[in-house]
Amino acid sequence: MTNFAYPKLKTMPKYIPNSRFTDCYASVGKITFYHRDGECFFRTKAKPVFPGTAGQQVQLSIHQRGLQEWRNLGHEEQLEWNALARSVRSKRPPFNTSTHISGYNLFMSAYHGLACIGDERIPEPQPIPDFPVVCLEMASSTVINETDLQISFRITGDTIPENIRIVGKLQLTAPGYSPHRGKFRNHVGTIGNDGHVTFIMHEYKTVSGLDLREYQIHMRYFLVDSQSGHRSKEWNLSEGVCI
């Protein structure tokens, strides 16, 4: 057996607080500040190349249409969105009660939420509902039509209202491999009367680039209110599946 030595991780420069700036966020010039385990570090700002895949172009078009719809809103309605957004905590630092998202961010989130369940339209200003807490447990996996993978999960937790949809960001890898952040794909689940939700991954071998008997399935799932488009937080799970 050949011994394998894992490469050592490079330590990024740490930002040292001073009397003028106690902390830093985002980017300035060629430097990006980021946080890990409560400490601030900095690195050279990344310059990724936009591949422009078919899927990315679709999402870009949805975002552009949403942006135009926001611009078309009357000023009073934009103020309604701003008022609703004041109670929504920002996911970016600083992580405290002093920050919140903008009305534009809340509108665009709702717009994308409706689009991801196949109901792209202009959302109306509504407060974010109290979403149920839902846990999914792997139940079964079946190949259908020789090309599509059907995956079923048992639903446990709170009762799901009729207006709530479950969306899963799914990705297949070889067993034991971690997911690639950019390769998750949205799938809208079908909730049955038996307490299960089913997702279908079309052309799963082509999409994953793998032809195996066993896979690792990674999923980040969330709930969407089909009336308002608002989305819940995400939950994660990883399970092994046999084909």
C-alpha cells in the first residue's frame, strides 16, 4: 500500500483589528475579506470566468426579468417591500440584529422562489410565513425508463400545509465523495398522501457524469410558499443509494 500525504492547507493572512476598523467585510480593490470561526481573514479577490452554460443562462434570464419587474413596481409598493424586509436578518456579516436585507432582496427572493416551482410571476408584498420544520429520511430509489432516477423520502416533523412545496437541490457523486457546490440542481418534489416526497432526476447518468451501481446523493432542501414565493431555510442530508 502506498502512503498518501494530504497537502498542507495554506494559512490565509489574518486581519488584525485596530482603533479605526474593528472588522472588515466584503471586498475593496483587489482584496476580499472573509470570516472563518469568528475570525477575519483576507485574500486576493477571485475573478471567476462565467461559463455561460444553458442552465446558467436560464437562471440569468429569470433574474433579469425579476429585476425589470422590480423596476416597474410603483414607489409605494417598493416601500411595502422595504418595510417587510426590516424584520429579515441578513445572511451576510455582521451577524447581529443590526442588519437586515433590502426590499429589493426580499422581492427577488420571492420571485426566484416562484420561478423554481414553475410559477414565475410578480410576487405580492406579504410577510414571510412561519414555515413548518420538516425532516426527510431516505426511503427508496428506483430507476425508471432506464434513464431517470426516482428517489423517495419519508417526511417527518410538522404537518405540511397544501400551499407549501418542497424543493431539493440534488447532486450525485461516487460513494464517499463530497458535493461540488456549483453542481446542485433544483428538483420540485411531489408530496404523496403516504407521507413521502418523491424527486425525479432525469438523465441522471448524463447529468452526474457517472455510471455506477452505487452513488452518494447529496441534497439541500427547502420549502416554498406557493402563494408568496417566500422560502424557508435550507436543510442538508447525504445518503448512499444502490441502483
